[in-house]
Amino acid sequence: MSETYAPPRGAATLHDVAREAGVSLATASRVLNGSTRKVAESYRDRVEAAAEKLGYTANLSAQAIARGTSAIVALLVADIADPYFGQLASGVARGADEAGLIVTIAITERDPQREVRLVRALRGQRPRGLILAASRTEGPDAAGLKAELDAFSGTGGRVVMLGTGADGVRSIGLDNHGGAAQLGAELAALGYRDAVIVAAAEGIRTSDDRIAGFTQGFTGGGGSIRGIRRGGFTRDAGYAAGQELLAEGLDAGTVVFGISDVVAIGVMSAIRDAGREIGTDIAVAGFDDIATGRDIRPGLTTVRVPLEELGFQALTAAVTADWDAAAEPPLPLEVIVRGSTPPRA
Amino acid sequence: MSETYAPPRGAATLHDVAREAGVSLATASRVLNGSTRKVAESYRDRVEAAAEKLGYTANLSAQAIARGTSAIVALLVADIADPYFGQLASGVARGADEAGLIVTIAITERDPQREVRLVRALRGQRPRGLILAASRTEGPDAAGLKAELDAFSGTGGRVVMLGTGADGVRSIGLDNHGGAAQLGAELAALGYRDAVIVAAAEGIRTSDDRIAGFTQGFTGGGGSIRGIRRGGFTRDAGYAAGQELLAEGLDAGTVVFGISDVVAIGVMSAIRDAGREIGTDIAVAGFDDIATGRDIRPGLTTVRVPLEELGFQALTAAVTADWDAAAEPPLPLEVIVRGSTPPRA
DNA sequence: TTGTACGCGTTATCAC
DNA sequence: GTGATAACGCGTACAA
């Protein structure tokens, strides 16, 4: 047999494998992908050898069409360089790997319009699930997003939102209120009486819940909230807020509660850059417990959120058929006191 | 007309749109996807209206098969929770968005066998390009990886490796040697005479290059390397190495060069936990300039690597047909001296 | 057990 | 300009 015909130009196809092994397409398909094993040993071996020889890998796109379902989960985060989302994505990726799924990721940059665009684009993949890590479910821009999400879940896709979900959406809740309340109470118990909160814009649920919880816990312990400053969830927003607070005058002994560790770290830098001392002079606390908070000195007092686990749960929710929100034990939050909030003498 | 037939179960298909608009499949396709515009206005409007009404989004899998090429770029990183890879991924994502591509991501966990598995799985998507951010091109496990990569590039896929590339692979180089040499020289100029290096395992190119460069720069400036400790690229590896060094005795005035900022930060924590002082007692320097290094005190002296830009370039290399490595200006590295390495009196 | 043939959603090559 | 229709790579009744 003369080998005159050119080798397949693209990747090897199932057809190539079948021909190489001298069996039919169906048989090759059964041994390489189909689950029910009812192929003779000899054929099976030949097919596997051929596949190996040709470096065959099933074309997932073709499988997706033929099967009517893909092996993809889409993840939408605000900023993958932010350690918060990084850890979260880590958990999602681990879960996906265990489930044999592929993760596609997109970055919203905290732009609602962009987010709608991205959801629309991701929908094109017909992913099994779509995990949204930082979305607003309220506000003017939320309508467009909701429409896209409805279109997606209306055709059988699972939408998972971290934080507050909307209807028709699975949501992985976090007891932001409770955790912040615990933190507030703890700080009050340490002797703090005055607190300032550096938060995100009003209407952002996570931020609002943490504010409310902290306020309740702190005032319940005898402290009082001296002000709330609005910014964003970034380090730079925290830094700017810190500068403003300092400019307006910040009494020694005040504790600044940053809505997230990233924000709190920004605040800390501003304080230090202004020549003030963290802890003994102005105390700082955050929320999330990202890795950095452990490595800075003084260490950042915070509420530990099992982010990696959170991501894992989100993935699970996205791919489990009969997922029951109520059945999932709420993730435990834990206040971690470090040097940034020493006991007030 | 009685609306007795059930609405399409899955997502709306091009067929649905065509029927709704009362045109042929071909026309609908031309309007919604095909580029060459030669469809009458009236038809065009009707198709667009129908698509809008039905919430139609092209099935990317189907497009991929029909077109013979996908709109996917795959990214492989060691650990997405690591800020180094997070920033890198950020650049990749930005570039992909600009190019209208979708990014799928997978985590190797620094396990070579796992990496081979993942590349194989990712190949199934027939991505345009595959970006590997932390791979060994040498060593016992490298053969399997090379085979997969060859299979991929052999069928027209672009492989981009950060760091040293192999043949048939596009690589985005970084002047690790030069940057480290600059750093070493700078430290020597600051008055340091003794250095210890905390590196990764031998054979890992990035690590080896940084060691060599640092050694050259530091000894060239009159200093001497007192030891090299092997670990990994993680914070914990740095911490452990730091503990060991301290246990063996570390003279005041020594500078510890961590092979990456993450490692260096681990070392710093170990030093502080042992009650020693950073900077005045034991100095520490790193490499990469991750965000954390700026927020800790004292700030971490390091070599700035434009990670986000690096990711962007990798994406570009992965999707550009006539990409020329030589044409890309090497990314500029810059030594940044902070408080962790004060001038030696 | 194995093979044939059709369908999945889309693009592209044709005629009209 | 527009509309059939044959691919694309695969899964899977159905028939053999």
C-alpha cells in the first residue's frame, strides 16, 4: 500500500483513528468516549493503539454539539489579580478539575456594561454553569444583566452568584452581617470606642451587609461609628480614603474598619505614609483574610473567609443537578485578631 | 396561526432565528456572523429583530467546527491564587478580550504529570494558542509534556512559553539574569558583602538564571555568596528556608535574596517571627515586584517585572500569525530599592 | 458485538 | 442578493 496521501492536516479525527485501526467510526467512538463497554478486546486494543499513535484527542466542540451539552463552566470575576478573586478562582478550578470540566474565565473590571457583554459572549459556549463572583443584582445596570442571566438559565444553564442571588439563581451566601458583627463586638471588647468604616458604594450588598453587621456588633459593645467613607473594593480606594480621613483628623485610638482586606491594606499604607503608627496609634481591621494580611506587620485583624472553599462550593452548585442551597452548611467565618488592633489599654 | 408547538427547549438556534425572520439559514448567518455585508436592509433588520427577540447567541462550538478554528486561548499556570500568576493572567485576559477571544484556564499545581494531563485535556478544545506560564522544559518529566506540545503545534496550534522556550515554541523571555545582576550590583553598592540565596530546585531555569545573575552582580561588586538554599516558589518554602537559615545562624548585615517576591516575603516572616529585624539586622530582597511588596513594612527591595504586560505579550504571541520574537522589545526590568535593604553604614 | 446513517448548529460553496 | 446543500467531528438510534 503506497503511502501517497498526505497526513491529515489538522488534528487527528475520530475518523482517522477508525481508519487506522480498521474499524468503524462507531466502534472507535465507543472505545474512546462512550461509556458502556461492549467492544471486543482485540478491537479495543487496536483502537487505543491507533489513537495513541495519532495523538488523538476528542474534539470537545464536536462532542458538545453532538451531545447537546458542553464540559465547560464559565467564571466571571472583577479582577483576577486581586488575591480575593484569585483564591476564589483557585477553588473553582479545583472543583472543575475534579468534575472533569474546563473553566473559562472573564474579567469584568467592575464595569456592569462590560459584564453584560461578557455574559453574552460566554453564553455562546453553552457552558453548564456560569459563576458570577462580583455582581450587583440591583441598580440601574442590573436589568441588562438579569436579562442575559435569565436567557441563560432559561435554556438550562446554571447561574451561581456569590453573595445575594436573585430568583432563578443559585447563590452561595456568606454571613457577611454575622461575621462583621462578631468583628465589631470583638473590637469593642478589646476596648475600642470609636470606629470609622471605609466601604464601597451604597447599594453594594456585600458592603452594606458588612457595614450593618459591624455597626451592630460594635455599638452593641459600647462603641460608636464616627463615620462611613465610600470608595471601592480596591487597595487604591482604601489608600485614598485613608488619606482623606487623616486629612480631616483621626484621633488616636480610633479603629478603621476596611470593608475588605485589600481596602484595609490600602488604608494601612496611607496611615504609615502619613507617619502615623498602625495599632498603637490608629488601629485597622479588614475582612476576608487574604494571605497578605498575615505577612504584613503588624498583622491585619480580620474575618477569615474560606475563599478557596467558597469557590469550590460555587463550582459544585454550578454542576449539581439537584443542588439544595439549604442543604449546604454555611461556611464558617472566624474573627482573627492580629497586631493591627492591639488591646486598648 | 395556533401556537401549539413547544418553544425551543435549548437555546435559540440560527434555524429558529431564520424561521422567525422568514429568511433562509444562509441569510441569517450572513447577517449575524459573516463579515461581507451584502444583505438587503429589510432582511437585515428582520433578522436582527428576530435574534434580539429570541435572545440568540451563536453556538461557538458549532462555529468552531464549521470554521475549523476556535476562538479560544488556553492558559496554564501553576497557581492562580499566587499574585504572580494572577497579574500575568490579568494581562492575558485583557489581550484576549481585545482580540475577541475566550480564555480557558487550568492549574498545574506545579505537578508535571498533572500538567501533561491538562495540556492534553485543553488540546481537546482546539484552542488557537496555549500559554504555559510555569513549565520545565528539561528534566525527566519534560518529555511527556514536549510530546503533547508537539502534537498541538504540529496541528497548527501556537504554543507560547514564558521563560525559556523549546524549539517550535514561541517564548516570551525575561532577562532574569540581567535583572538579578543589576539587583546584586545595587546591593553590593549599598554596602552589603554577604548574601544568601533562597532559590527553587536546581534545573528550574528561571531560578538558575536569577541565581547566576545575582551572583555575578553581587560578587562583581565585591560581595560574596555565602550559601544557596533550595526550596520552591511558594511563600511557605521561603518561610521554611528562612527558619533553617536562622537556626544555622545568620549574621547581622547579611542580605537574603529570595528567588521571587513570594519567597522573599516568606523569608521575611520567618525572620520576624524569630524576633530579628528586617533591614537593619537582616536584609531581604526579592524579584517580580508583586503588589504586596509595596504594602509591607519595610517595603521589599526587588526587581520590577511588568507581569501584566508580560501576559499581554504572551497572548499576542499566541494569536499573531507572523509573530517575531526578535521584533518584540524585551520587557524592561528595573531594580526597586525599598526599606528591606537599607544602605549599610 | 459491529457498522450504517442521521442529526447536532454553523459556515461556505454553489446555483438561482 | 438569496437560498439550498454539503461539509465540519462526533454521538447514537437503528439495523445487520
